[in-house]
Amino acid sequence: MNQLSNEQQLFIDYALAGHNILVEACIGSGKTTAIQALCNRLAGKRVLYLTYNKLLKLDAKARIRNGFVTVTNYHGFAWQELRKNQMNAGVSDLIQAYNQADLPVFPYDVLILDEYQDIDQEIADMLTHIKEKCPRIQIVAVGDMCQKIYDKTTLDVGAFIHNFLGNYIPMEFTQCFRLGSYHAAMLGRVWGKTIVGVNEAFRLDILPEYEARRIASQTKPKDLLVLGSRDHGATKLQNYLEDQYPDIFNKHTLWSKVFETSGATSPTPDCAIFTTYDGCKGMERNVCILYDWDVRYWMARSQKPDVQYDILRNLFCVAASRGKQRLILIDERDLMDEETLSTPFHTKHEHGDMRISGMFSFKRKEDLENAYQLLQLEMVDHPGDPIHIPISDGLIDLSFCVGTYAKAMYFANYNLDAAIEDCLASPDKEHLRRGYKSYDINRKLLYLAMLETGQNRYMNQVRRIEVSPEAEEALKARLSTHLTPEETAQASGYLTVLDAYEERPLFSVRGMADVLTKDGVWMLTFTEAIPHEDVLQAAVHMIAQNKDTGYVWNLYSGERLKITIPDRDAFLDVVGFCVTKGVYPETIWE
């Protein structure tokens, strides 16, 4: 799309006239194109353009020619402002540190916000600070509340953005340049908004899986996006393409999401993308193959605790809007229909048992921070020389393997075989059994990664985790400063959570602490920075193991954080509130 639509041109005209603007931009409406065109027209204006993520930032920098425009994402802005003032903070703490510092702000004339629907309280506080320091700043916010697919903030985003803009012109982008008229109209009806699909070349097909495989094999990697739940149809298609067409689809041309929250690799413009519904935001390809577009998957997702109808509806609809030329729905027994998508359901609040390693995922950020603030933290070892170990092989994420490698290599009782057998205990994994007991640690880790992800590439395309003799010796030396190989690794812990009012069991949490010593619980990581979620996990392990002290030790940098919990009851109440998203404000843990 080279020529601006009437809606986009009107948006630029209003902005050039100095108005504050709030744009509700439907899927595929070219909002980013319009913002970039505006930036190139704001001659002589000092513009701060804040994107939501790094990929959007890089794309904008490549397309905006106006040298007066500063393009960055929220964390990048906080980092550069702290650095200007000789201040530092970890990645997880950047925005918090910025908000607490009360720093001066360059006198920008225009503030542009992309994907405003994903603002959380932390970001809202940052934006409020910018506006206070630049009271005459013009504000342009573009987004789509219908594309809000994460329930990760307590902030009422709609109320915030309304108050933040003050007097503003409301606008809509209703033309969808990505989809055809029929499919766009259907999504519009589900969302209760006008979406006019104008892509006459768009094609929607419902095909059996074997036909989708054939089409995928004939599609260039750069044109292919495949969405679906992990370790099911989408993963099987990935394995099929990499096994049958290795010259076309391989670790250099195909990216697959392993973790929902983070990872060591990112997709390139020329690679095929395999990811989940939850991970597809901002991604598009000419051909999108959609697995699990069925009532069964919808019902499975809707039955999980604390799932909101509008969030799940948005998630499904966004996933169904990623194909620019062709969308292929895998023909299922009970294909998803408009009525099901349009029918709200009641949110369930019955919580199943949780693993400590995942209990803080997809929770509201403000709740996580409230729990984090109740911990007493001390940096007892500061970052030193990093130990460099490759955490990827091409586009294959090896970060989780490297962390485990360090523990399995050093601790005498670290039992990789038990983890493998735990995976193989699942009936759908038994056919993957190999004579793994003869494997070395390196091969066992790759075999375990294959079992955990369902992706054959870990065994077929990765020869080994490349840990040099120097890096291995450095790891051993770093570990030996505080721990011996005879320490207890993989210490199992268990807690039952009860409703404080009725004293009835709600759910249990369980997991394995990396290392248990007489001095406390140790969580070992191999990352560039220590996320707050890891610290909270370590604190729960402390309680499960009845220890007063915990440590999170980043083996990559040497950074070691000591944890104590001044008031366990208060901390656990906030944790219970956090992991149940406010359903249980007071809990008993035993």
C-alpha cells in the first residue's frame, strides 16, 4: 500500500493542525504506515515516537527519514534517559527506576504512542511524567482495544488514555488492507465494529491437513506463518517440513516459538514463523495456516481459570487476521463459528494445581510488583566477567538447555534421566523413546528439549550445545565459589493453598528448587538479567523448603541476589492474590 487512504490522510491533516488524536485502528488498517508517514511530515517538530516492542522500533527507524524524530520502545526510552544521568537498572527495573528518578525530559513537541491498548500502570506513570515535564506536548495515540490479547494489567487503559489526552479528536480506521470483505466483516461483527476488507486478492480456504501440508511445502519460508497450540498439529507440520524438505525449511529459515514470554531468538524478515495464538501479535505473512480453529480448543481455553471472554475472543480473532493473501483453516470436526466467538462465557475461578516454575506467568504486572516489593533483597555478588556460551543455533533457542547444562554438569546428583522419564510417561511421548541412557549430558539435554517441545529439530539439527572447555571451567569455578558438587540438586517442594475464610483447599503448588543447602534455597539462571518472576519463584521455594534465605544466582554474569521475607503471611497473601488475579485476597499456605 503506497497511497494513503482517506482515513489515513485525514489523520495526518488533523495531526499537522496540532490536535491531540485518539485512533481506533482496526486490524490491517495500516496504522503503522500512517504513523510513519506522519513522522516524515512533521518537519521541524521534535517528536518522541514510542512503540511497544523492539521489532516495531526497528521497522520504524528504517522507514522514518525525519531526523527530528526519536523512535524507541518504552524500555529503550527509560534506559537511554537513565544512562544520560549516569544511572543504571536491570531490564526488569528500567521503567520503575525511571519513574522513581524524576528526571528532566527533552522538550518534545509531539508524543506518538503505538499500540496504546497494551499500556500498563508502569508505562502510564512514565507517560504521565513525560507530559508533566512537557505540558504543551501534542499527543497522538493509535491502537485497537479489540487487539488487547493479554490480561496483564490492573490499569483501566480506556479511562487512562481518555484522561491522558484531555481534549482530543476521536478517529477510526475502518479499512482493512489485509483481508477480504467477507472475512473482515465477520470479524467486525464478532467485535461489534466496522471492518471493511478491501483486499480483493485475499483467499480463505478450509482444507484437510494433508492439503495444507502440500501448500506449506510449496510456500517460500518468508511467506509462511503457522499458528496453533504447542506440540499438536502446528508442531507436527513443522517437523514434517524440516524432515522432508530440509534444504528449504531448517534452523536458518524457520523460527519456532518455544516460550510464550521470552527466548534467545527472534524471527527474521525472511523466515517461516511457527508460533501460538498468544504469540502471533504483530506478525503477518502472505500465507497463514491456522490450526485449532475449532470449538474444542475454544472450550479448553475458556475453561481455564480467570480467562476473560473478551480477551479470548480478541486472541482468536487476531490469530484469524494474520494472513495477507491467504488464510487456511485446518478442517476440524467442530470448526469454530461466528456464534461461538460472539457468545460470552462466565469466567471460572477454580484454580488447578500449579508448578512453581510457571505460577507467575501471565499474571498482572502490578500484582507481581506488589509481591516483589514485600521481599528484602541484597546484591551480595555484583556482575563480573560474563561467561559466553551460545544460547542459540541458527534460529533454534537453546537458552533453557544451557541453564540446565550448567547444573547437570556440576552437581553429582542432578538427575537428567528422571526428567526424561517424566516426559516419556505421557502416552503421546512413548513412541519417541530412544536408548538415551548411553547419551552424554549434551545429547540427553537435546533429547529432553525434543520431548518437552515436540520439535525434532533439537535432535536432528543441533549437533551439540557448544560449551567450550574454557567456558565449562569458568562455570565450574564460578559455581565452586559458593556450592559444592555434592549439594542437593532438584529438591522437591510442595505447598497447599487454602481459602483463608472457609479454610478449604484451593490448589497446590509444587516444584523443584535448583539447589538446597543448609544455608538456603538456590535458583540458578543463565540470562542477561534476573527477571522479577525468577525472584518470586525462589521466594516460594524458600517457603516450600522452610528456609529463611534464598539466592538467585545468574551464572552468566555472576550477579547473586540474596532474598529474605520479612513477613511471610503478608507476602503469601499477595502471592495468592497475584496468582488468582484477585479472586482470593487472603490465603493460607501450608
